[in-house]
Amino acid sequence: MVAPQAVAAGDGNKVHNCFGRWYNTDWDQKCGSSGAGFAGTYESTANCTLEPDNTMTQWRAKGSTATYDGHDCDWSVSGVSTLYY
């Protein structure tokens, strides 16, 4: 069986101005131009197709605009959800 590679891109839910953005098999954790709304831990999970999901946890200072590269999915990403704690 050969799985097709989907071509998709989008943004996940926003939590205090931070979110996951995906592009086909690649994904990142980002924050909008004004940065993270609160200091704390932001956890993003990419929903991978035909394999386990990939999760990344980053501590961010208030105002952080850093982009963190998540571990790529082999086939495709269908979305990214982000939590704050």
C-alpha cells in the first residue's frame, strides 16, 4: 500500500497569540507579531497521517516571537493543536 502525500497548509488554534502552522509534512510553533500573550509553556501537537502524532513543548517569555520547527511527519500533517500551561 502506498499512501498519498497530501498538499495542505494552515494554522491551528491560537492560544495567547501562539499557534501551530503546517505545510504538507512540515510544521512550526509560532506566535503572532505582538508575541506570546503570557509567559509559560506552549505545547503543540501535529496530527500526522498514518503515524503517531508529533508533539513539541516550548517555554516562552511574554512577547516571544520565536519560531520553533516541529519534527516533520512522514506523510502529511492534517492540523496542529496548541495548549498553554
